[in-house]
Amino acid sequence: MAESTLSTKATDTEESEQKPKVSREQLRDAIGIFVYIKPYKWSLIIGLFLLSISSLVFMAFPYLIGEMVDTASGDGELGLTIKQLGLLMLGVLVAQSFVSYFRVLLFAQVSERGIADVRKAVFARLLALPISFFEKNRSGELISRITADVEKLYSAFSITIAEFLRQVLILVFGVTFIMIRVPKLSLIMLATFPVVVVGAIFFGRIVRKLSKKRQEELAETNNVLSESIQSIQSVKAYVNEWLERKRYGKAQDRTVEVSLGYARARAAFSVFIITFLFGALFFIIYQAALMVQAGTLDPGDLLEFALYTAILGGAIAGLGNFYTQLIGAIGATERIRDILREPTEPILIGSLEEDQQMVKAIPLAGNVSFKNINFSYPTRPDMQVMKNLSLDIAAGERVALVGPSGAGKSTIVQMLLRFYEGYEGEILVDGKEIRSLDLGGYRANLGIVPQEVMLFAGTIADNISYGKPNATQAEIEKAAEEANALEFIQRFPEGLQTMVGERGVKLSGGQRQRIAIARALLKDPTILLLDEATSSLDAESERVVQEALDRLMEGRTSIVIAHRLATIKDVDRIFVIEGGEVVEAGTHDELSALPDGLYNSLAKLQFENV
């Protein structure tokens, strides 16, 4: 395991070192994410047009100021008075403000709506990914991708790209004006460009790698935060608040260290730009002063050139800064694009229109067969969980899976749910291999009541209707009544509209179980899966929940995972699983009669200790 980890890290390091060599491919991939602003292309196009107008209008100021100086000395070109030039400059300023206002609004619409679409797309992709993906990636890291990484992209969409283009336009217009007005000095100034471009490429590569590393460290801090909050009861029970503070503090310290490295790289780039650029600027001004002294350049032209040069210097410095920000955004959004490229389950996520058709269940009777199944988890390929496992369940039959922990009971349920599909052998439902069935329509036939019920932070009605989102109030109440839940629900002042709190913390374990049973009843599945649904309940809660479960299992194929054998004595058949194989099968009485059987041993241990 350690070797594998080291190998993985080494591979990651090699890939990281090689990335600058494929920067064109990465840039092309990054540009692909702009497909999410395509629906708002006209706002973008108009915004870019206004941006061009704004930049062009802005470049009129140095010329008008120079003209004002020349007019004051009697050498004006336009034949206007100083007052007229002042009014003209005021008009240009008003036009600039008007254009800039609408440009900002248009870019805001593109960025806000585009980023919302990116978040929706990433979330939809996450929902469509297989269970194995979530086993390999921690929730805190995934949350970081949708928040921190997308926020980085939002900054690029909303500000950086517009300002980057603005600086480019200012640079183009400014150079054009200078070359027309003062061609000799423009050649000296343009000689500085190649050095700046080379420096931008060099620093851009460094900044991109540090930006991605910073996002990874931020994701790690989110992991610690997420784990601590989700396990807060364990933290407090073991008085380990200090330990969690220490873990979070170390994660934050690592983030600060990487962030400071990122800031140092950007600062070094700024120093490079300022030192080289303004050194060149001072030299150019010196040359211009000599030309004025020699009488080959008017004072107004000198002032005009100095203003243009200062503006261009600021544009180049800004260009370098925004370039590093864009490169940083590319590094931060690589992980977003990784999610969007992940292969999904074969399930269609359609539009979210209110009249969208609900997923339709494929008509199934509920006959289930596992034939010679061999399987290892994708995250643990070296450990075989199932070894030539075979079993048959008739439609409407109630069966139980028992055996020691780690025998493969829960894996059978997960494979029936098609959480994992990389297995050898066949899993048949009504004689059809489940991998050949439409995934959504197939899963619509299955209902599950897990050991640890996860409720959503909504109302009781919301959680019950999760099994059938378009259910009526009467249907929800009927399901709650059949689940033996309506009585305790009606004791709440808000009834079915009672908020259950995050993960259902405001309800007891027995109440949560009955909500889950009501949810399954409302779904009315063909095949019911019960994963130790009563193992963590007290005697009274277990009795009430068991009554509801018995009602739920009537007339449908039911597969029960149980450690407490007393709860499964009345099922039609029991499969005893050990080491990924079915070692015994029969009724409770039949298996209890096997003196050397595993079930008999388990039964003796439990019933003798009662």
C-alpha cells in the first residue's frame, strides 16, 4: 500500500513537472470551459464591442492633453481654443463613463449566469458518477472543487478576462498612436516587448503550478473541516477538540505556506515588469527630452508621448498581472475539468423543467439470480470480495443474508443496486442481465431501508416524498400510517411540516427508521432491500419498526441483511455467506438442524446469550 502511494505521488510529481511541455493542450482544454458562456454570447460580444470603444475613447485623453499644451504655446493642430478642448475632454469623459457602465453590466450577466451553469454542470456530473468515484475522493475535496475552484473561475469570468482584454486593446491602440505620432521613439519602446513576453511565459508556468497546489491545500483544509463537523459527536465524546484544532491548524499552515509561495511568484513577476519596463520608460523619456532640446519634438508631443508611454507601461504591468491570474485560474480549474471528464453511470440526467416526466420503472416481477459472481472493489482490486457466488430468489420471496462481518452481505445488495458493475458472472432479474437494463428504470424498481438512515434537512413530508417526489398529501399520510410513523408525526406541532434538521438530528433512531420505511412504502418497489434496519434500535422501537417492515415486505421480493437472527426466523429462506460464498441455504429450522453449520453456531451464540 505504501509503495502504491509513493508510486502515485511520484507519478503525480512527474506529471506536474511535464505539464509546461503541454501548455498548449492545457490552454485548449481550459478554453473548452467557455462553452458555458455560449448561451450569453451576445451579451459577451456587445460587452467586448463596448470594451473596444471604451479603450479607444480612453486613448484620446493623452492626445487632447498634448494638443492643449501646444494650443497654449500657439502650435495647436486642431485650431480649437483651450476652452473648447476642455469641453471636448469633458464630453469624452462622459462618453467613457456611459460606455463603461453598460460594459460592466453586460460582463456581469455573462459571468454570473455562466458560472451558475458551470456549478450546475459540475453538480449534475457528480450526481451521475459511480459510487467508486466517491470512494476514491473525499467529500471535502469535492465541495472545494465546486466552491473554491469555481470561485477562481468566476473571478476570471467577471474581472480578469475583461481587464486582460482591455489592457491588450490599450496596448494595441497606444502603440498605434505612438507609431503614428512619434515613430522614432516608438521603435525604442517596442524593443522592450520581447523580454516582457518571455518573462510572462516563464513566470506564468510557475504561477500556474503554485495556483493548482494552493487549491489542493485549500481542499485538504475543507476535508478536515468537513470530517470534524460530520463526526462532531465522536470528537466531543473522546474530548478530541484539541486534536481537530491541531489537524486543522496544520492544514491551514500548509495552505499559508503554499499561498505565500504563490504570492512570491506573482510579486517577483511584478518586480520584473516594473524594473525592466520603467527602466526602459525613463530611458525613452531621456531620449525624448534630447529631441525637444534639439528642436525636433514639440513640448506638447513630448507630454503626449510621455502620457501614452505611461499608459502603455501600466497596461503591460497590468497585462502581466492579469496574465498570471488567468494562468492561476487555468491551474485551479483543471480539477473542475477533471470532474467534467469523468465517465458517468449510464443514466440520463434530463432537463429540469417542471413538466419533466418522472423516471418510469421497467415492469419487473422480481426474480433475482446471482450466477458465479467474482468481484473485487475497484479501490481494493487485490482483495476478492465474492468468489463464485450463486443464489436464486423467486419473485415475492422473503430471504435473509447472514454471516460474519466482511463476508460480502452488503456487497450483494450494492451490486444488485448496480453500484458496481465490474464483476465476472451474471446478475439476472427476471432472466435479464441487469447491466443490459436502463439504469434509471431498473433502479426505480428497488427500495432500500438502510441501517443508518440519512435524512435531508427539510420537512418530514419532504423526506417521505423523496421516494415519490410527485406524491399527494394523502399518499404521504397513508405511507406514514403504514410505517407506524403517523402517530409520532402528529405529536409534533407542525406535523408533516416539521423540520428534521441536518441529517435528521431532531428525530430519534426509531423515528428516522420509520420515515425511511414510509419513503420505501411510497415508492412501492418490486424488490426491497433491508440492510440491518433494526439492529441499532431498542426493544420497543424495534417492535414498532418490525411491524412496519413486515407490512412493507408483503407481496414483494425482499432481501434482508441481519446480524440479529431473531428478526429473520420467519423469512422464506436464509443464505449464509462466508468469505464471499454461499455456504448454507435453507429455512431457520433447517439450518438450525445442521449440528456443524455456521448458522447453527451463530444462532447458539445469540440465543444462548439472550
